[in-house]
Amino acid sequence: MASASSTSARSLFVESKMRLADRVQVNVNNIASLARQIQRGSKSSEILMHSAKNFAQQEYSLETAEANLKKIALLTTHLDYQMESVNRSFITLEEVTEQVRSMQR
């Protein structure tokens, strides 16, 4: 009887050892899966940070472009004023030229 109980105890020990090994294997697999998910999550965070940085850079570029367009609009307005002044001077010059011609006759 002693040998039968030691055999059953030994088989219970071996069986418990096998179940423990299986549980350890399952836990290791779960930890590996968790590590992969964390790694994927960190990469998506990096991508999100990169996208936010690019967005901020584009926002600055748009602000600069807007400021440049305002400067161009101001220059256009000044060029219009100068063109009007040149046209008035041209008309005045034609009138003076005609007056000089009429005086020469």
C-alpha cells in the first residue's frame, strides 16, 4: 500500500508540475501578447506625435503665406496708386505738349 500511495502521490506531483508548466507557458504567451500590443500602441503614439508636429509646421507655413499675401496686396495697391499718378502725369504732359505746339504756331 505504501508503494501505491507513493506512486499516486508521485503521479499527482508530476500532474501538478505539468499543469504548472502549462500555466506558466500560457502566462508567458499572454505577456508576449501584451508586450506586442504595448509596442503597437507606442508606435501609434509616435505616429500621432509626428502628425501633430507636421500639422504645427504647416500651420506656421500657412500663417507665413497669409502674411506674404497681405504684403503682396499692399504692394499691388501702391502700384495702382503709382499707375494712376503716371496716367495723370501722361495726360498732363499731352496737354502741355499741345499747348506748346499751339504756342509755336
